[in-house]
Amino acid sequence: MVIDFAKKKIKNFWQIRFVKDTAILQTSTVLNTGLSIFASIILARILLPELYGQYALIFALVGLLSMPMDWGVGYGTTTLLAEAYTKADKKKIKDVITYFIQTTLIISLIIGSLAFIFAPRLGTYLYHSSQIGHFTRLILVALILGNFFTLLGIVLQVMRRIKELAILENFNKLAYFIFPVALVLLHFGLLGVVLGHLLSSTLFFAISLFLYYLLSKKIDLLPGLKEIFFNLFRLKSSYYLKFGLLIAFEKNLSKLYTLIPLTFLGMFAATQEVGFYKIAYSYMSIPIVILGPISRLLMVQLPKDKTEDFKRLRTNFKKVTLYTGLISILLVTPFIFLAPLAVKFFYGSAYLPVAGLTTFLAFYTIANGFAVGISPIYRTLHKMKLSIKLHLIILLFNAPLAFWLIKSYHAQGAIWATVILNVTPVIIFLMVIAFLFK
């Protein structure tokens, strides 16, 4: 009886579309993560701590320069497109997709060009290396080309074509694995890494354009490329832009929690220590990778719940937050104990100091488990201004503390700063959400 009851419950649970979509994306994410880890191991072993630290600084500089280029277009498009698709509003669907392309083009031509020009100077100022800035330029071009792949992914996600999305993303990740690693193995060094990213982005820009064209021919609600082109000159996107900018400001503030430790560490410590921190941070981020698909699907599911039943929105958010938090605690425990063996086995003896940096980072991992639904719920409730104010207050108090910790204790200080910067906002944001629901 008990077994039959359990089987029935599991069967009913599996019939929920959100659960099935999450399982598909999680499987895809595990494969993607495996490729990323394998690539990072190869790169770390070939480049060794010194060059691997420079590799980390290239992407830290990319993160800083890409912040002014992030106007929240992707996240804004996901939320707005989900609402429009739920209502089968063909005109709004066309306008939202046009807004994505229109705004992306403006950002790329104006801000992208400025970032490209000043990257070497910023690399020299922050990290005493203009070469880091020159390599950053190539990654910036790759990011711009990757925008159309992002749009295709959003469309597939909103349409709940999760299998197609998972397959496409796996091929994308495979390309980002093969090209950089192959060029590094061919002795191109750091140049090979950045050229590999550029080649992958160029390839998937062409593939995404072609696949969207095919999709628009089959799905009546989707506008064709010609329709989008003519709509570029007609659309007044002030409403969408305002919504997207609020999301961008909030997202960039939250991104600082990751960039601050790495940027300050690059200023005060040797690149070898930057490499150690990068490995420790990446290692302790693995347990929560499988929770990423849940956050992505919530960006579509929560606006749908809000449109159909607000009470269900509140219930689903509470359940997801509790479950993902508990899952993160279960997942992180073995990673703590296995760190010394895992680091030595995968990365080699040169990276042994990393093992001592991982334990305290468990609090960062657990906090991110409970944070899976925070950004989607604030966007769904249109409480972005409140979210921005909270981020600013948190950074005002925590950034100077992080600066002092990293300047005084280098890699160990960066670990402490990472935990403080990530745990504090999760606690505060969840308390505010509980108040809003009341």
C-alpha cells in the first residue's frame, strides 16, 4: 500500500510540466557543467597558476566593462515575452522581440565601441597589463555576437520548447569547450582561449539566425525577420526600456558581489593567488549549478502564475525557496570533505593551497541555494526599485569591508568577503519578500 501510494505521488509529481522541464534543463546543465569543469582542468594544468590567474583577470575585466552594456534586455525580454505569450498577444510579442534587437544594437554600437577602445587602458590601470585589456577586446566582440543566441534561447524558453533549448545549449557549450581547449593545446596560450570564444560566438550567431528563421515560419505568433527589421524603425520602446533598465541596474548591482572580490584581489595580490581564488570559487559553485535551471524557468513560470492566480504565485515561491535551500545544504556537504583530494587529483599539486580556501565558501553556496527565486519574484512583482535600494544599502556597508579584508588578507580575505557579500543580501531580501507577501 505504501509503495503504491509513493509510486502514485511520484507519477503525479512527474506529470507537472514545471518539474519535467526542470529535470530536462538540469540534465543539460550537468552535461554543460561537466564540459566546463573538464575545460577548466585542462586550461589550469596547461596554463599553470600564473597564466590561469591572468585568464581569470581577463574575464573579471570583461565583467566590469560589460556592466554598462547590460541594460537588462535579456531578463526584461523574458518576463515581458512570457506575459505576452501567455495572452497570445502577437503584436506585443513582435514589439518585445524588436525591443531586444533594437536595444542590443544601440548598446553594441555606442557603449560596446567605448569599452573596446578603453579596455587596454583599464587593464593597465587595474592589473598593470595592457595585454589583458587587448584580450578583453576579443571577448567583448564575442559577447556582442552572442546576443542573438541569447534571444533564441529566450524564445524557446518562453514557448516551453525545453528539449530543443537543452540540445542547442549543449552544442553551444561543446563549441566553447572544443575551440579554446584545442587552440591552447596547439600552443596559442591565452590568445587561444579568447580566439576560441570568438570563433564559438561567430558560429552560433549564424546558427541562431538560421534556426529563428525556421521557427518563425512554423509558429504563427512569432514575427519573421523581415517584420522585425521594419519594426526596428517604428517601435517606441520607452516602456520596455524603462523596465529593462531597472532590471539591469538591479542585476549589475548583484553582479558586483562576484566581481568585487576578484577585482580587489587582482589589485593587491599576485596573479597566482587570483588563480587559487578562481579555482576555489568555481569548485564551490558546482553544487548549485543544477539549481540554475529552476531560476530560469521561474522567470517564465512566476509571471504566468501572477497573471492567472496570485495565491499560487506566493505558494510556489515559498516551496521553491525552501526546497532549493535544503538541496544546496545536502549537495555542498560532500564537496567540503572531498576538496583536498579533488583539487590535487584534478588540478595537480600546484593548486593544493586551494583546498584550504573552500570550507568557508560553503556558506556562499548555501545562500545561493536559498536565493534561486529572489530575482525572478522581484521582477514579477515589479519591485525593481525596492530591490535596487536594498542592493545599494548592502553594498554601501559591505564593499568597504571587502576592500579592507582583501587588502589585508589577500586570497583568504577574498573568501571572507565573498561570503559576506552573498549571505547578507539573501537574508535581507527574503525578509522583505515575506513582508510583501503579508
